[in-house]
Amino acid sequence: MSIATVSNVINGKGKVSKKKREEIFRVMERLQYRPSVIASALMGKKTFTIGLLIPDVSNPFFSEIARSVEDLAHSEGYSVIVCSTDNKDDRIEKYIRLLEQKSVDGILIGTGVENADVLRHLAEKSLSIVMIAREAATMPVHSVLTDDFKGGALAAEHLIDRGHRRIAVLSENLKVSSSFERVRGFRFTLFEAGITLDESHIVSCDSSIRDGKRAAAALIHGDNRPSAIFCCNDLLAVGALQAAKDARVKVPEQLSIIGFDGTILSTVTNPELTTIAQPINQMVKLAFDLLIHKVENADEIKQRIVMQPELIIRESTCSL
Amino acid sequence: MSIATVSNVINGKGKVSKKKREEIFRVMERLQYRPSVIASALMGKKTFTIGLLIPDVSNPFFSEIARSVEDLAHSEGYSVIVCSTDNKDDRIEKYIRLLEQKSVDGILIGTGVENADVLRHLAEKSLSIVMIAREAATMPVHSVLTDDFKGGALAAEHLIDRGHRRIAVLSENLKVSSSFERVRGFRFTLFEAGITLDESHIVSCDSSIRDGKRAAAALIHGDNRPSAIFCCNDLLAVGALQAAKDARVKVPEQLSIIGFDGTILSTVTNPELTTIAQPINQMVKLAFDLLIHKVENADEIKQRIVMQPELIIRESTCSL
DNA sequence: CTGAAAGCGCTTACAG
DNA sequence: CTGAAAGCGCTTACAG
């Protein structure tokens, strides 16, 4: 029998007699035949591979995203190539080029893209891309993200409710759009409550436990020590917790600390972290659907789907 | 000019006049031409993609491995497809089949493979595979792992030195070779010191914080409560820490807890975890080299490279 | 319903 | 030194 017929059988195309079809399946089984994705991709079919760009897989927030993406992808027959960018523009470009050469079917971007040219370039190539947990405001791409402004607001309300007035903010680089929004929401809510956030009480540093610890230590030892610190992610909050421990400042009695993301880290510290959780699985589900299932109109109207963050109260915050 | 010449220029093959070569580069640049990895892979060249099989990317130990693999791979032009298996045999087989169809250049396996047939099958297909942090004793494959027996022994010595005699072990499923070895090393060392490990003091459960917590709680509330618990990984140790906190048992004063792996989790708890660290980056480096650079003889003599674990003393253990 | 033929974008001898 | 030709393993019209 001809290879064309085999191809038809595998793809369930054309009309092939039941008898022949069954025979083909039998032989395939016996020969342990596995069609080459490579060859079929060459003919313009999909590669069933997607790229996932994130700052760092070993950062719990992103490793949780990666796991979620992976599960969804595998369940639909896709594999995922993970790329940790460290938020570096040159790495981002390099990885995108790599993914392009490998003809991936789409790229999920969870890392800040400063240089919009990269995205523009992708858009031209009509490579399907979706931003997740980030956005690129000026670019025509889909994005699925948490309402960071709202998240910041939630954190502020919680602290205000607990009677805090002398509050500090520990953020990662404010160039990262999500962090910027969190701080903005936080600040705005304090403002509405008539509380001013002292400029010297907003500090930003790299997103790591170590840097968070150092920055928090400065806040703790500075004059006019805050009674509460809002950290833009759990990593920084863990750093703040450690700084407090070193300084023998009791959390939450003497200092309330609130994190963001709701990663595994927030459940592991002692005291456990009060944090603003992001609905990771839901975000991933929506983003993946946009990426792969190309909803009708999807190409025309770029969607911006905003999910609701949730305040999870644990042990690291209390009333004054 | 012909496409053959272009191909030669790109691959630095054949003799092409300098003039022509430069012209080709210029045009490539102008057209933003990127050769298709797909097509070149079809001709039997490499796909520059490797697979990484691990139980779970969102588990810190494995996400740290994934990051390390990724960095190394990218620096050599490879991308990595991450596959979380949850240690399930059917998932393992499915992912391996998928990777095979995608013609990856090699697979790094960091998950237990119960069913040796899968590996045998791969070996026949002459797909390059290397085990990392695990081994498949009966199979002719390279493996790079930590000396788990030694790690268990290190933990035992530490506890013995601190005067502990009533000791318990919290392990993940003993079918996982690495866990089995850790317990064996631990037990053997106690035995040599004349300490017997009560059978009821060896419990195993799934490798998660929640299950670790539950199992540890049973140990803590059981009669003849141990003065120290050796946990086969940091996740379980975190669970034990939480169980102790719930039971108002002070760590380390009333209960010493020691973990394994040396992940980020061990630095984040309070008290910080004493743990046995694995040299992740070194393991990954060696494993990747075996996988890709096919050292001479590598195909004949299957290597088993064993790295040394290191005891990191922090706050969760103390003298009786 | 089935199979011969062309083509996807490359690489590899090989003839000139 | 350069280019025409065959082929990698598939898919897709299309003729029979």
C-alpha cells in the first residue's frame, strides 16, 4: 500500500476502507511506527511545541506557572520549551529567535518586554503570542493578567483596616509593569484613606530574597520605622521576614509584612505570610486557549483579560 | 546563486570564495533570514532540543535543576522541553514517546523509572539518555547522582554527635532509589553506632509538604516521641516543621529536624533547616556533557558518576 | 477508494 | 570554486 494512504489513515483524512485502515494500524503497531513530527511540520503543519518565556523557572511563582502550562499543553499534545530570561533584553531576543527557528506554534510571554520591537517583529511574522501575568500596553497582543492595581489596593485596605499608618513598600524594579501597578494601587488606596506614603518608604531592589532582606533591613533600621511593609512579591516578603528576624523585630507584633503572588513560599515561612494570591491556573488556562485555540476574531481584536487577585490572611499581619 | 552555496556558507563547509560568502551574509542579514531547524533536522542533523524528565517542575529541587539545565543548554544552542511526570509510569512513557517523535537529541531523566522496559526501548533506538539524581541500576545508561547513602550517613552522624538516640525517619516512597539509599545509609550509620531504628519510626508518604506534615504529626503524637527526625527531602522537612508548630513542640529544643536537598525552602523556614545539600550545578554539568558531548568510549562504558553531598548545619537541629 | 507525483526547506555528494 | 540533482519523511491535491 502507498505511503499516501498511510498518511491519510493517520490523519483520519480521505476515504479509506475499513479493512485497509485496520491493516495499517496493525502494521504500525507491529513496527512500532511513530510518525516524525519534524517531517510533518515541514509541510506546514504544526510542531506541537510552544515556548514559555519567564524570568526564572527556579523562582516559585514562575515554576508554578510552568507546571500549569505544562499540564495543559501536554493534555493537548503540545510540549513546552522553557526559557528563563532573567528579564534581560538580550536573552529575550535570543530565545525568541531560537523559538522562531524551531517553528514553535506559539509563545507565552511571562517576562517584561522592554523592547517592544521584539514583539512587533513577532507580530509581523504572525507568530502567535500571548502575554501572561504581564502586559505590553502599547503592543497589539493578547494578555491575561491579574489586576495588579487591585491587588495593591487589597493589600492597602487590609493594612489600613488593621490600623497601620506608617507603611513602607518594598518593590522589585518599577520598570516591571506588574510591580508598578501594584505599587500604584497600593499608594492610591492609602491616598484615598488620607495616608501619605513617605517617598523614602518606597524602595525597590532586585527580586530575590537576598536583596529583599537587605532593603528591608535598611527600612527597619532607618528612622521612623514603619509598622507594616507591603512587598511586591513573596520573595521580597521572605527577605523582609529574615531581616526582621535578624533585627529581633517580632512579626507581626512589631511589624506586619504582606507579600504578593501566593506561592508555596508564603505557606512555608514562620509566621506564614499574608499575601495577595494570583489565580495561576485560571490565568494559564485562558492564556493557553488564546494562544492555541485562536478564538474567532482573536486575530483582530487583541484581548486583555484581567483576573481578580485574592487576599489571603495568614500570620504575618496583625492589628496595631 | 544556488541554495547549495548558501547552505555551505551557513555551515562553514566546502570552499566558497570570500566575496560570495560575504555577499550571502549581507543578503541573509537584509532578509532577516533564519534557517529552519526543522528542515535541517529532517536531513538527519540535530534538532538542538533535549528533553528533561523530572517529577515536578514546581518542586523547588527540580526547578533548580531545570534552571541549571536550561542555562547550560542554551549556552550551547539547545532548548529544553520540560516534562513533569509525577513519577507516574504512564506519564513517563507518554512523554518519552512524545520526545522521541520530536527527534530530540537526548533525554535527561531525573525521575524514577520503575519500568526498565522504557529505558531498554530507548537504548535500542540509540537515543542518548542520562540519568540525573537518580539511577537505573540494571540498565546500561549513564548516571550522575549524589551519593545518597553517604548523605543519609552524614545526617545520622550529625544527629548522633548531638546526642540523639530516639530517632525517626520520614521518607518518600521507598521505591524511589535515591530515597531508599538515603534511608539505608542513615540506618546503617545508626546501626554502627549501636543505635537501633525502631521499625515504627520509619514512615513513608508522598513527597509533599502536606503529606509530610501529616506523617510527622503521627510521629510526634505517637508514644515514644523521637527527639529527632531525618526527612528524606526538604519538602517533608517543611511538613515536619509545620507539624511541630501545630503541636507546640519547639524546634530544635524539643525536636531536631534535618532535611535533604538543600533547596531554597531550607533557607526560608524559621528555624532555618539543617539539610544535606546536593551539588546541583555540578551534577547538571556532568550529566549534560555526557548527554551531548558523547565523550569517547561513552557509548561503550556506561558511567556512574557519584557526587558528594554536604551537610549544612542551620537552626533546626541541636544537642540534646 | 487508492496510489503516483510534487513539494516543504534544507544538506550532501558530485559533475562541471 | 559553484550549482544541478537527489533525498530526508511527511502531506496534499489529483488522476484513475
